[in-house]
Amino acid sequence: MTYVISSACIDVKDQSCVSVCPVDCIFSDEVDRMCYVHPTKCIDCAACESACPVGAIFKEDDVPNAASEFTSLNAQWFEEPEVVRARIDALVEQGLAIT
Ligand code: SF4
Ligand code: SF4
């Protein structure tokens, strides 16, 4: 199990979640439009969920259907960040319904 950051983080990225994560498993580079949770380092403590001002973070089982792609995007970012960045840009361009 892991927590997942979804589209509401895009272009907000205030990193409130980063400062409360006890295992430092939330990442983002300068060029990223959102943050990502490492899928195996997350200990499911839920601290980040309530810290997020835009409700972008969900327990994996509770990710809304409309945002289901973000479960894999969070994990993929640690392997192929440039692919995920391109996908985020494409989703925004398509007028992604922010979830
Ligand atoms: S659930 Fe806890 S361990 Fe997982 S990303 Fe959030 S704050 Fe970090
Ligand atoms: S607190 Fe929410 S909006 Fe801010 S960086 Fe974390 S997930 Fe994104």
C-alpha cells in the first residue's frame, strides 16, 4: 500500500506534505509540476493527507476513479521522470478535470 498524489497538486506544489512526511518519501524536482510519493518507501502514516491544502493525496485504495492513472504515474516518476512530466503536460493541455 502507498499514498498517491493526484492532479490537484499540479502547479500548486507547495510541499506542505514534504515537511510532514516522517520517512521523506515525497519527491519533486525543480522542473516538476507536482510531487510524487515513492511507492515502497511510504509507510502509510497518512500525515500528508491532512497536510495537503488542496486534497490531492489519497490512500491507494481511495484514489477516485477519475484519478486512477496517478497511482501508476507516482511510481513511474521514480523510473522515468521525463515520461511522467510529458504526460502531466498532456493532461493539463487536454483540460484535465482537477481531482
Ligand atoms: S502516508 Fe506518511 S509516509 Fe506515506 S507519503 Fe504520506 S506522510 Fe509520507
Ligand atoms: S501538500 Fe498537496 S499540493 Fe502541496 S505539494 Fe503536497 S500534494 Fe502537492
